[in-house]
Amino acid sequence: MVSVKFHPIPKCVPVKKVCDDDGLTESDQETSSKSIKSEKPFYYYIRNGDFDIVWTNVAVFLTGHILFFYTYYYAFYEFDNRTKHLATILWVNALTPWLGTSLTGGAHRLWAHRSYEASLPLKIFYMLGFTVIGQNCLYIWARDHRVHHKWSDTDGDPHNTKRGFFFAHCGWLMRKKHPEMIEKAKTLDFSDLMKDPVVRFNTEHYWILYFIFSFLLPVGIPIYCWGEEYFASFLMCFVFRYIGTLHVTWFVNSAAHMFGEKPYKEIEPVENMWVSLIGYGEGYHNYHHSYPNDYQASEHSHGFNLTKHFIDLMAKLGLAYNLRTTSDTTVELCKQRQMKINNETDDMLKQKSSKAKFNSYKMIALFSLWCYYYSYASFNERFAEPQRFQANGVIA
Ligand SMILES: [Zn+2]
Ligand SMILES: [Zn+2]
């Protein structure tokens, strides 16, 4: 494993590739900056054979999803030793709280937003859990997330929702980065990330850590401890877990930017309870984008914000400190201002819908009139007395 030295970290310059960069390598930057291919029509790609696609990721996700669905089939029809498989399912589920909090509490709220500080043991706990999830190294994840916040829902956003649900959900990982995003990312300073020894260690040794903690241990423990089948353990403890956690994360980028309410600010991100439920409290996205440095990532201290409760617990144990929040007054002022906007929007929508209703009634009335006229005319045509002509052409 080649370790890359980061001394000194040049400000505003992306770190060279140390773990898979989802298309953001230097060569990709050159290719992408030649033209903005997302603005070209589809036949352009067919004719030129240039799809601007990261084929490796397409292959990984496609294979992963086929195996993901095969795991269901395997679980219901092919499993011979159900007791062992049940133990494996319990094992995978037991890992979930660790993995979830590592992503939301660690990579997201701690490193990407610096919304609180954590002690070394907690950082190591997060770093290892995040490595198991397999969503790239900490540096790249936090960097992309900061860019996402800075230029949300524009071409500068890695998962811009204006390019559709599929793109925001997972398509962005299968396309090369937009040139505007690459250019804008260069203007941000990410050097604080690599100054953190835990992030640095994770980034420099990502692949070996990934092999041990994401593959070898989760898959090997069921095989070694209770004699699980090799293939069953691989399916459940590697493929299924990986694809499942990917979708939960992806829903924060897609659904939590598209389906929900905006009580705090007039921005694209929304409050989505369902995403919060599966995403450990990450679905209160209108609040989170309004106040990204709030460790709670939500106004509501109750409900489905498991990450907030976990950080509180860590703070009580002395492992987390300097928790940052937003003052109630600020939140209240924003809510009142936004309520006015929402009411105005509601009124506009109501006016629009009443106009639409009136138009549809008008259309129905016109259609009925036309039906009536047509049936009347055809009735006359059919049953009216036929005109009789005499031999000299005079009507009888
Ligand atoms: Zn977002
Ligand atoms: Zn965030």
C-alpha cells in the first residue's frame, strides 16, 4: 500500500488521489472541463460514444444491486441452515447503530460541519464504523459534503437535484463531476480535515482499512464463529449491508431535497420525516441547510433524531464537547419570516388551483355544449324528412 504524504497541504488544491474519488481525479477534471456534457442532447452521446460516465461505478452498483436482490431470493428459497443464517442476520443488524452513528455523527456532523468536538476514542469509533460503510475515505466524503452545502442544488453541487431525482440519488456517482463543481471546490479550504490525525490515517490507509473492517471482519466473523456458509455471509454481511446503507444515505441527497416542507428558509432542502426515521435524524434537512453547524441538525430534540441523542450521551460520558447549537430566537425569527412566504405561496397556489378549476369547468361546459349540438345535428340528419325531388329538379 503506497502511502501518500500530505505535507504541506496546499490551500484550495484538491488532495491527490489516495482513495477512489468517484471520478474526481485530475484526468477526469481535464476531460470534464472540455465541455459541459450534461447540457448536450442524448443523441450527442450516442453519436460520439462519449457518455461522460464513470463505468467502474456503474459496474459496481449494477452488480451490487443484482446481488442485493439475489440475497432476498437466497434468504427465502436457498438457505439450508436457517439457525446460522438467523444469527448472521442478527449480527448484521447489530452493526447498524455503530455504522449509522459513524456516518451521521462522525463523517457528517463532526468532520464535515465541525458542529462539536470529539475525543480520540470517539473519533476512532466513528472512523472505523465509517470505513465499514464503504462510502469513500473521510476526507473525500466531508469535502464533497461541504461543497454540497456551499452550492446546494446548482451545478456546483455534486448531487444537484435540478438534474432529477435519479441523478441526485445515485446518478451523480456514475457521472463525471460537473466542471463548475470542480472549479468551485478548489475555492474552498479543506486543510483542517487533513490536520486531524484520524482523518489523515483513514485517508492514507483507506483501502487496507476497508478490506479489513468492511470485508474481512464482518464476513469472516459469522464463518469463523458459527460456521456460516461463505457465500451467504458474503451476501448478507457485505453486499446487502453495503447497498442498504448506500440507499439510506442517498435518500438524504434526493428525497430530503425534494419531498417535504420548508418551515425555516426558502431553499430546496426540506423536512422529511421518513428520511429522518431511516437516516438517524438526517431528514430534517431544511433546518440542517439553514443552520449546518448545529450538532442537532434539527429543531426537534425528540422524535427520530437518534444521532442527536447519541452525541448527547457521548457528551455526558465526556467523549464529546463544545456542542454547537442555534439560538431559539434566531430559529423563531426565521420561522416567522418563512411562514409569511409559505402563506403567500399557499395563496398563490390556491389562486392558481381555483383558476385551473374554473378553466376545467369551462372546458366541461364547452364539451357538453358541443356534444349536445353534435347529437342534435346528427339526430336531425338521421331522422329529418328526406327531401324529395321531382323529375324537373323542384322540391316536392
Ligand atoms: Zn443536503
Ligand atoms: Zn450537512
